[in-house]
Amino acid sequence: MTDLVVHDASEVVVGPDGDGGLDVRENAAVVVDDGEVARVGDTDAVTREYPPANADRAVDAAGRAIVPGFVDPHTHAVFAGDRADEFATKLRGKTYQEILAEGGGILRTVRATRAASDEALLTNLLGHLDAMLANGTTTVEVKSGYGLDTETELRLLDAIGRADEQHPVDVVPTFMGAHAVPEDRDADDYVDEVVDEQIPAVADQGVAECCDVFCEADAFSVEGSRRVLEAGRDAGLTPKVHAEEFTRLGGAQLAADVGAVSADHLLHATAEDARALADAGVVPTLLPATAFGLGADYADPEPFREAGSPVALATDFNPNCFSRDQAFTATLACVEMGLEPAAALRGITRDSALAVDRTDGTGTLREGAPGDLVVLDAPSHLHIPYRFDGAVADTVVKSGVVVHE
């Protein structure tokens, strides 16, 4: 008995082809068995080999397209509190940095998060994962970072781990104790705490896969960031870096030096930075919704593409960037950053999977890849960036199980 047969799709996007485009099959079907893609091909041929009547579940996708499940490689989805009023403050002219300097921004969320119960944090996170899943995301990275002390950072990672166990979405846990400098603390002194106290405790807890740091003029220096990432790497945590968001400080080169899996934001990265990332195999991850929410300039993907890197795209979902929809990320990448729809789809599927070190075929529908897919309420993958009404995902499948429809 086969787990799942999705048949008669107008098209199936298998993944990237060898020429930088997409491998698209028309009038096609996908078979998932034991949680993995077992067959992709012409509907008539596939359904003769795998009759839908013999499957545990069959989905008639007539007139609709099938794409890989979306991967969101950069979110801060575990937090408490609300900052909607800061959106209005920004519209009146205050910058992100000015709000942070006045005790708002990240530090405001830290105060609310520390005060929240463990169950409230988990409930909030599960609700955000529900919204992401409904929009087609089947794998998501979630960072800690709104604790800024050992106890709360561990509580956040515990919530992330529990959510991964309870929710259909695969959650990639990242430790980000170096998200901001806590109130009334010196940056160097706080780096000592992250390195000497937080990272060993995180390693003992055993939840986090990655270690991230905000390498920025108003956050952590290149030297302090390097200490955090190297300590995390020594403890078994894969480095990731928030780099060159507001200034070109050197975070991209740092990401290359420490062998990070990704460098994220990169609005002020140069062609030299792009080449360094490509040479080191670091995936550049661009976050257009952040620029949208801030009314700021967008990152330019071309230097990274010219250097030969995959270009991942992420929502950057957090209280300052309230987007849980990777399809909208693709829209912004096309409209504001000049990507073609095929590149944008790769950016929210295969390329984003690489940015969280998922090299098992996640983000594709190749045979042997995880059976994660989205049946669109549309006949073509072109509708993903074309439609920005938050309703392009019709049916979502995780490991061969229909988890949203």
C-alpha cells in the first residue's frame, strides 16, 4: 500500500535543473511512500504503476500545480509581547536603531518574553507554525534570542524543541543568545557570558543545531561575534551570521572565515564579500520582508548569483517583521529585488534548505527526497509571486501525510 498519490497536476516542479532554471513536468503525478518521494512523472505512467485506489490517500490535483514544500531558513518565531505601536512610530520617522536605543525593539520583546510562562511561549510558537504551514512552509528555522540570559535562552530552546516534536513542520533550532546587548550591560562582558555560560548550557541541553550572532555596529563587533561563533562551533553548533544589515562591518567575511552555513541580511555586502561567501560555501540568505517593513533598501542578489552561490530567501518573521508567508517573500524578491519567478521559487525551497544545512533533497521533489509538497490553488508555480493574497497554498503534505487542506 502506497502512502500518497497526487495525480493529474497541471505541472510538478521537481526542483532546479542544471541550467539555473526549474525542472517542470506537465500533466504529472507524485508518489510518496515511507515519507519519501518514490516516483514523479507523467500521470498516466505513474498511476498505472501506483494506482490511486491502492494508496492510503489520493489527491486529485487536476488544474493545479505541485511544488516542493517551502523552507524558511531565518525566523525569530518564539517570543511574547506585541510591538505594533512601534510600526506606527517608524512611520513617524524613528529608525530601528533609535527605537532600540530608547529601550524598545528587541529589548522590549526580551522583557515580555522573560515574563511569559513556558506554556505561553510554546502556545505562541505553535500558533505561528500553524500559520506558516497553512501558507506552504514545511521546514522552518527558529532562533532563540529574546532571553539574553542563560535561563531564558534555555527556556526558548526548550519551547522550540517541544514544538518540533508536536507540530508537523520540521523545526531547525538555532541558539542566538548574542542577539542584542542586554540593558545595562557591556558588550564585551556579555560576550563573556554567552561564551562561558550560555553556550556550554545550550550544548548540555542538546536542542540547538546552530549558533547565530548579530554582527552589527550597535550589537556585536566582528571580534566579539567571532568569539561566539567559534565557541559555538567548538560545542558542536553550526555557525550562522546576521551580517552587513545596517553597515558593512565585516560579518560576511567572518561567516566565510568560520565556515558558516549561511550569512543573512547582506544589504551592505560587496562583490568581494559575495566571492568570499561563495568560495567558503556559505549560503547568502536575503530577507526582503525586513526591508519592506522598515521602508528600507533591498539587498541586491546579483553579486551573489554572479559569484555562483545559491540565494536563499526567508521571512525573518519576528515582532518587527510580522510575515509568516514565504510566498510573499517570493513576491517581494521578484518585485523589489529583480528575481525571476523560477529563482524566487528556488530561493524558498532548495536554496533555503541549503541555508539550514538540509542536503537530503529537502526543497525538491526528486526521488528519495522528503515527501514535502504543496498543491497550489493555481495552475502554475508562476502564481506564487503573482498572487500575494496569502491564499496560494491549497493542500500541504509533510512526509507523505496531508497536514493542511
